[in-house]
Amino acid sequence: MAEIKRQGSEPSVVDEKESYPAVEEGKLGHQPPPYQLSVDQIGDVSEDVRAVDLDETGHERPIETSDDYALRLVSIEDDPTLPIHTFRMWFLALGLSCFAAVLGELFYFRPQTVYVSGLFLQVFAYILGRGMEFLPGPNNRIERLRTKDTWFWRWINPGPFNIKEHVAISIMSTTASDQAIAIAVFAAQDLYYNLSVAPSVAIFTLIASQLIGYGLTGIARSYLVYPTWAVYPFIMPQVQLFDAMHRGKGVFLQRKRVIFFWGVLIAIFIWEWFPEYIAPTLTGISIFCLADRKSPWFTRVFGGAAGNEGLGILALSLDWNYVGSGGGTIGSLFTPLATQLSLYAGVVACILAFCACYARNVWHAQNFPFLSQLLFYQNGTQYKQLLILNDDFSLNQTKLEEQGLPWYAASQTLYQLSRTAYIGTAVTHFAIWHAKDCWDAFQTSRKGACDDVHYKKMRVYKEVPSWWFGAIFVITFALGLGLLYAAKSGLPWWAYIVALILSAVFVPILGSLYATVGYQPSLQFLVQMVGGAMVPGKPVANMYFTLYGYQTYQLTLNLLRDLKLGQYTKLPPRATFVVQTIGGIIGGVLNYVIMRSVISGNRPILLDVQGTNVWSGQQVQSYNSAAITWGGLSKVLYAPGQRYGFIPWMLLAGMALPFPFWLAHRRWPKLGFNLVFTPVLIAELGYLSVGVNSSWMTSLAVAVYSQWYLRKYKPRWFRKYNFLLSAALDGGTQIMVFVYSFAVGGASGTAIPFPNWALNPTGNPDYCMRLT
């Protein structure tokens, strides 16, 4: 255990001129840490008490600043001699990448947006990796399986399954699991245009769109990966789990953590069979719906256990798949409380706006479903988009006049309003809070002077040359350009370039939010708006413009996330580059294969407004509707004075929103105005517009308990177990979802529904009146 120094022998105080950023501060910098300790003084992350964890009185300090994250939650140990490119690493990485790509595509067609959890893949990789320790090799613990010490047998089994192999497997499989927006393009063309793109064109388009962000990653790593303030709080459960599985001098303490982790994982795996399959009512227990099963307003306000049902007020959810992160970056147990409170403040405003618009029949709201992503005629029937298009899927004005303009449900209109306004908000927020710090970090890294302790430990490895990133970008750029014409997308070459430039501009602006508070803002509506203005009257072209303008930005942030994971766990940068590239290629191929299978077996369900508890086309419906309105009808729907002409103006309105909080913080710096993340708040004004909404109040309660009570009053338990708890809950839940999907959920072809009983009723699971 590291020596704990007190009274007269305290560690030296840091030079006051040095700047240290805080994760939960509205500003990235200027929060000096209490200690400056050597590596030996810091000690191992598994130790129960270390000097770095204590304040001047000898009590455990809460986790607050980015230095706390970097030094108190993440191990700084490294062994550069550990082998990486072993047989078991490549075997498991390729196998799990295929598995993750398939699972990610199945999740794309779920009623609620769910992602493949990196924790789930990490746990699976560990189990299999430990099992492969028994392959023949020179260091095998079983005498009869030992072999000669040659390069071949060292490649087959060099000894214990190590952290670098484990991280490489996890990064490759996570990259493969990233849900490709190109799938929405091909699925929408199939479902709504009766057009099937050639498999070769589709697969190579997927690969090109998955990897083209590498050029931006090579530039952005200097200021969104290397510095200490780029924390990426949502990867902390993964990092701590890697440390718990592979590091630690305190064997007994480490063993307690491992037992805790596996106990929780097994328990949640067993429990999740109830809300997901046996007793769906547990997904959202609504006392109000049980009291009145015939009230439409009770369904709209208190329902939420079924897709597109209601707002979930006062519902209790016992399904961790929805209460937790769902594999995403906002999780109750690891996202800073200020971020989550900003988000849920937006949710409260969302509820008030949805109910007010529907009650007052704004935009003819009562003619349409309360929650829906589809387009409608004014009488409430579904809009037939093919009747307004020519054979080449361009807009036909004569046919449009016959059919009339489409309408959105009021909730979807408000969702578009919020997601447009917050882009302007994010630009201003970045400019006043983060721009200077990002520029300083970029300048510092260019000089090789980054003082992050993990970055310094990584300098023993060869860095990835910038030309590697550039080469990937050039190849995928050329491939994507050629495929636009092969797919007859209707998108001209110059618009393709503009889409990529748009992505490049927003990576530093929105990436700073992603790296510090764990929120990945969506750029989709801005890209669709710009695409509609540049290439009007062509909805399919708008889909492709959005593909390269939005997905390039999104996947660049995902790649940066994995580079930070590699930095925290000391995986050499070149190994990270290789596994990311291969993971992207595998993901592109298998995404297409599974998409075709799901569509062929569930077409009527994917076209339905509400879908089922297992399958839903809500993401494709939303993408297609936006392409029709922005791509085909932007001039007649969104121009000034037109039906939805106010939505583009929300960009400018959003730019003004951060200033009151910034000025208030300058006037009253101790009142916490800097903890209000205005882009998060504004973006979530449409949070409840889609999916299963019964979990948000339970998620908020868990967040307050974890990120306020445990962090503040039980800091040692929080440091040792909170992120492991998140890892176990997410991992066990997603293992269950995978087994369930293929065993009885219909992913293998035929669904086997559980018999109806009290907690698995016909209709909505929460007994609310079914509205569609």
C-alpha cells in the first residue's frame, strides 16, 4: 500500500499556475488538485486507501475533477512486454466482432433505441479468453499441454490472458457493433420505395461510411483524446472492469471486487427474463393505468411500457435494459449528475410541451397519434409518399398538389424543433466554455508537451503516423464517391464534399461535450436541413447526404472514444488503429446481411406505427420521414411562412440560450449556473417522442442516489464499486437480451411468445388503453 502522508509530511502542493480542468464544471479548466504525487505515491487502483484519495483531514474525497478520474479511478500501471497479436486475440476479436455486428443490427430494430454495451462484449471476451489459456503453449499451467518455446506456440498461447489482448478484442468488437446509418438508407429504400440496392454496392457503402471518419480522428485525437480533461466518463465502467480483471497488488481486495461483479451479473441475467419476457408489466408499472384502463389521457400521460404509448409519468420500471444506459453513453450510474439533471429538466419541459400541444390541438395534433415518427394526411391516415415522386424518386409538383402536404404528429414536430435549436446552443456553449481550452490543448499536444499521466506512459509505444489516417480517408473518400453514382443516389459530388466538411466543422464543437460530460449530440437535423437546401426535391439524395454528413461525425467520436480507452488501458496506438479498421469492415458486411433478414421476416411490423415489444421500425420511419420532408419538401414545408417554417429559425434562437447562464455564473460563481449544460437541456425537449418511456423517473432516482448520495457520502464505496456495478448490470442484461432474442424473441426466424397472464396481458403491458 502506498504510504499515506499526514501532518508535516504531506505531499507537496501543486504550482498554483498549473491549470487542471473539472469534469462537472461548465468550464474545462482552472481547478487545482490538492496533491501532486509521484507514480509510487499514487499506488495501485485496487488498494483500499491511498494518499491520492484523501483530503487534508485524512478523509476520502469525492470524485469531482478530471484528475480524480485519471488518477483515482484508472490504473497507471503498464507492462510494455505483454503480447497483443496472439492467436486467441485474433480468434476472439474476429468472432466477437461478427457476434456484436449481428446483435447491434438486431437492436436497431427494437422499439427503444438500444446499443450493444461494450461492457457486455468485455465480459464475454474475458470468459472466452480465460478459457483459451488452456491451449497448448510453453507457459501452460498443465504439464501435458506444455510445448517447446517457439514463436508459433507463443503465438498460440503465450501464457495468462492479458489486459492488452482483452482491450484489443473489446475495441474491435465494439467498433463492429456501431449501428451504421447506412442501414437506415437501405432499409428505407426497401420498405418505402420498394427498391433493393445491389448487395455489393450496399456493403461497400457501409464500409466506406464506417471508416471515412478516420481522417478527422487523426486530427482530433490531439485535443479530444490526449488531454486529461477529455475524460469520457461513460467508459469508466469498462476501464475499471479491465483493471479489476487484470491488475492489482491487493489480491484479496481485488478478489472481493471480482466476486461482487460476477454475483451482480448473474443476478441481473436471471432477473431480466421477467420484465423482458415473462412479465413485461415490470417494464413499466403504472398505478394510474391500473386504476383507469379506459382513459386515453391516462395512456398518454402515465403509460409508457409499450413503444410510442405515453410519457411514463410516475411509472416504476424494473427493467435495467431501459433504466440503465441501454449500451449508450448516458447511464444513471456513470454519467455526472449535472449532465443528467440538465437532461431530465429538458424531459419535464418536454412533457409540458407535448401535453399542451395535444390538448390545444396545435398543428392538428389530435388528428394524429400522440407519439409517432410517420407522415400523415390531415385526416390522420398515413401519407403515401410514393404518390408524390417520379420514377427516379424526385419530387413531382403536380402529384404533390393532388396529395397535399404531409403532417407530422405534434410530438415529432417538437422533437425536430428541439434538435434544431440545440445545435445553435451547442455552438455557443462550445464558444464560451470550451473553445480556448480545446485550442490550448491542441497547441500543447502539437509541441509534444501534453502532461496527462496516461499520455506520458503511452510514449513508449510508436504513435500512429498521420498519413495512416490520411490514407484510410483518401481510399474511403474515393470509394464513397464512386458508390454514390453506382447506387443512383442522386447526390452530386460537390454535395458529398460539403457533407464531409460539415462533419469536420462540428467534431471539435460537439466532441468537447462528448469528451467531458458524456453526451453525444445529434447533428442529424442540421445535416438534413442543409442537404435539403442544397439538393432540393430529392429525398433519396438527402438520405445519402445525411449518411456522410452525420455518420462521419458520429463515428469519428466513437473512434476517439476507443482511442481514449486504449490510452487509459495502455494499448499501443497502432494496435488500436488496426483493430478499429477491421472492426469497421466486419460491421459493414454483417449489418447488411442481418438487415435483409429482419426486413424479410418482419415487414408488416416494421411499417406499423407502434410495432411490437420485440420489433419496431421506429428508427427507419423517422429517418425516412425526415428525408421526405427535408429532402423532398423543404421549400414548401420549411421555408419562411410555410407550415414548419419556424423550425430552421430555431438554430438562431438556440444560439442565445447559453448566455444567460454564462452571465449568471460570472455574476454569482458559487451558485452552480456553470453546471447547467444548455445543449443537453434543449436537445431533450423532445426526449419522449419515441419508444418505451416508462423508465425515465426510475433512471433519475438511480442517478441521484449514485451520483449524489454515494459520490458525496460514500466516496470509498463509490470509487471501488459504483462503476463495477454499472458494468455488471449492463453486461448481464445484454447477455440476457442476446440469448432471449435468438431463443424465443424471433431473431432466429420464429418468435415464441410467453403465455398471457396477469403480468403479461394482451395489449399494452401496463394495462393502459391501447390507442393504435
